[in-house]
Amino acid sequence: MTNSAIIFGEGRLSIEDIVRLAEPHQQAELSSDNGFHRRIDSAVAFLDQLLKEDGVIYGVTTGYGDSVTVGVPEELVYELPLHLTRFHGCGLGEHFDHKQGRAILAARLASLTQGYSGVSWELLNLLTAMLNHNIVPLIPQEGSVGASGDLTPLSYVAGALVGERDVLFNGKQCRSDEAFKACGLTPIKLRPKEGLAVMNGTAVMTAIACLAYDRAAYAARLSTRITALSSLALKGNSHHFDDILFSVKPHPGQQQIAAWIRNDLNHHAHPRNSHRLQDRYSIRCAPHVIGVLQDSLPWLRQMIENELNSANDNPIIDGEGEHVLHGGHFYGGHIAMAMDSLKPAVANLADLADRQLASLVDSRYNNGLPANLSASDEPRRFINHGFKAVQIGASAYTAEALKHTMPASVFSRSTECHNQDKVSMGTIAARDSLRVLQLTEQVLASTLLAAIQGLRIRMVSGELDHDSLPESVRDMYDDIAGYFDNLTEDRPLEAVLRYTVDAIQQQRWSLYE
């Protein structure tokens, strides 16, 4: 066992474990715990016993879904799981990217290693090997209603395990059996229940929720830093973030945001007073906006991690107690609720930053900064427009982010011959959250660059002392100013904006840790 490996089957996994496993270098291992091994072995043995005794098990000796009343002849039982993987191979839309695919593999492995799915060691070992050899199923994003779990997208995992689907391997797309051969691995033959065990669960929505949570938590911290930078550029009033003020409205996340801003402004050492008694809401109320997300994070974590550490297929196989339990654990309602709640909290960060950017570029409200933050010389100010178009773009990204906050979970619709007559839409909610995050990160990048430009103008004019900034703020300013040259003459800013969005998504800056 390597020190850095993430162990499955030993204890609860965290969101951070899945985020780490989304990276190609991260290794996974199966636990050597005796209790874990007993659960896996007993479930397989119990299923084999039931098959010998001609027991009736949904999806093993019966058809799927509405076809539960169709008995499967004994001689076809071992072909049934392969057919499940094949007829669900109808996903459409863009494919999940490499990191998202790895997260999906990890989330499915987390559920199967609870020991209540009736899967073999061969299957668990191959899933683990796919992570460790970086063999990632190519999974279409569209086609799941979130109950019976993520059937169609997860069919691409099951299909890869048997050597019949495409994967990403060594930077290329190829058949999974070819990738397995290159790594000395062998496709498996799915045992009864194994196709259902892989496919009938919430791994796709849960994996995406883990990645979305991580990005949202960083966006909250980055929005806090951007607020501080914008306040400095606007010569804002640092008393808006006073600790006594926030002690009387005791939301802990909101209080944390205010404290971070207060420290970024170096308020106690250099309290800054604006000629305005009260700044506009996008500065003054920033802790109240960002704090909603910050205070939601513990609740969101609980929802996501409980789903991650659950057996969420059907039926549940309790090998040690010798029970087959037919239920609906594939229903993704908790992830749907978490992601539908995350979306507006994140989109409000976009709306906040968009308003901060609007103040920074408008000479009526920016307290003496040049129009559109253009640092051009006086004779050339007539033709230079600085951040004018960047602000228009940020407004567009914000509008689209807000549009995507419509809850997906309320759009349940009956499907599959009215067997799946109430579904979660959790996967759509999770995918929506990624889109909202992308758009919000684009707004944050736009406002971050504008704030840096505003600070640079203040420093050049002598209105702000670079060395008076706290070290963490100063280091971040220096880093961004190092790749973002002073905007004196108009130039295309797409490249630097894209670079900054990438930096945000890679969490380049350590914030409040």
C-alpha cells in the first residue's frame, strides 16, 4: 500500500478524496479489512446460493424495470447483464471530460465497496485498476433522469469493463479491451446482478456533485478576495466589515467572510474610510451574499458525502444476514436537492461580482478611477475603452448563470412504461451546476482583472501603498500583475481572461487556509 493511495472499503470517503481521485496521478486501493472482505464474499456466495435454489431476484432472474414480471430462463441468466449494458448504450450530448470520468469511476467504486451490491472481486479489482492505469470510460452526459440511478451513462462504465466501449487512454480514444491489453488486464464477464450493480446507482450525479462542491467552495473564497480588492480599488469603507457589526447577525459563514475581508483590508492597522458613509450593496453586503453559500457548505457536504458512502443500487444484497432487499436507493433526490440549492448560491456570486465590476468601470461610481479603467495617457483617452467590453461580457455570463438556476428536480416525468413514474433529475441538476460554475468563474475572472487594474492605477497615482497590503493580498496582486500587463492601449483580452479562468479552476491562489 502506498502512502498516498485512497483506500476503498475501509471507512467513509470525503468529497476531497473524489476530487483527488479525479487527478490522473492519484492511486486507489481496496482495503484489506476482514469485515470488508466478509461482506463482499458473503454477498457473492449468497447470490450463488439463491440461483442454485431457483430464487426470484429482480434483475437477476427477472427482466428490468417494467419487465420485472418477465421471468428469465436459467440458461439466459448469465447473458442478461450484458444485454443491460448494450441496450442502455444510447447516451447523447457532450462527453464527460477525463477528470469527470475518473470521478465517476471513483464514486461507483465507493458504492460497490459498501459490500451490499453482490459484486465480485474481479469487478472491484478491474475498476480499481482502471483508475490506477488511467483508463477512463467515454461517457455521454445526457440520458439520465436520475432514477433508476444513472443507468445510461453508467452503462458506459459497465460496457468498458466487458471490453465493449470506448475509453480515454494515453491521451487517445480507443476500445477498452485494447487499453486493458496494453496494461496486462483482462475484460470481465459480468456475473448475474453485476450489470445492474454497476449501472443502477447515483455515481454520475454524485461524482459531479463532489467536483461542483469543490469549485463552489473555492469560488466563495475567491469572491471574498475579489470583494476586498474591489473595495480597495473603489476606496471603500472598511468599517462595513467590522467584527462588532457582524457579531449581532451570527451566521457563522457570513461572519467568516466578513473576517476574511476585514483582514484583507488590513482594517485594524489601516482602517479605510470612504467619503461615503455607506458603500453600494455589492461591497457593503458582500458577506451577506457570499455567506449564504459559505453557510450552506456544511449541509451540502453532509448530503453529498452520505450519498457517496451509500449502497445505492437495487436490490441490496445483505450476504451476511442473507437478505435480498428490493427498494429504491438509486433515487438521486438528495443530490438533486443539493445541486439545485448550489446553483443559485453560486450564481449570486456571479451577480455580485458583475455589480462590483460595473462600479469599477463607471466613472460616476468608481471614486476617481478613469472611465472603463483605461490607463491610457490623456491625449489618447478618447479612443481607448479599457474594460468596457469585458463588463458587457460579464453581464452576459451572469445572465446565463442566473437562467440556469431553475431547479431541475421539479421537472420529474414518468418514463419506462410508468415504472419510473417519479424520478429525481439529479444528474441534470448536477450538470447544470457545472455550467453555472463555469459562467460564474468567467465573471470572477473578469472582475478580478478589473480590480487588479484599479489597484494598479491607485498605486501609480500614490493613493494606495503597495506595501501596506497584507502579504497574502500583496502576493496575489503581484502574481496577477505579473502576467496581466497594465491596460494602457486597447488590446484583445480574451487570452488573459481564459488564462485567469484556468487559474481559478486550478485553484492557483491559496485563499484563507
